[in-house]
Amino acid sequence: MPDVRLLQNMRFSAAGLAVIMSFFTLFGFIFMVTQSLQVVRTYNLLSAGVHLLPDGKGCPCHGQPPRVMRQPPRRWDWVS
């Protein structure tokens, strides 16, 4: 379990909040799309799942393009 004092760091808190919000947004989107496929378009469970398979191709899980990985990270001096 992470130390609760980490939440005093504003960057850690903002990053954690961003991850939580994106998780719930993605979960709600997938839930609503499957419901609309089943109720509005009257697909069965398997057909609705198969129709959602192409949406997984948009997931950036395969990594960054090589040109981005070659550049050194910039230092942000204006962020405190």
C-alpha cells in the first residue's frame, strides 16, 4: 500500500486523478457503446463484442514511434 504522504505531492495527486478519470471514462464509454449496440441495434452479446474488436486497434499500447524515442527529454523549468 502506498504511503499516504505521497498525496501531499501535487504532481502525484494530479497524475493519480488523471489515471482514475481516464479509467472511469473508458469504462463508461465501453459500457454505453455495448448497451447501445444491444438495445438500439438489437445485436446479441457475441455480435456486439465482435463489432467492438476494431476499436482496440486505436489503443496506443504498441509504444512510441522511434523518432520520439531518439530525442532527449526536455526540461521544463517553468513547472515548479
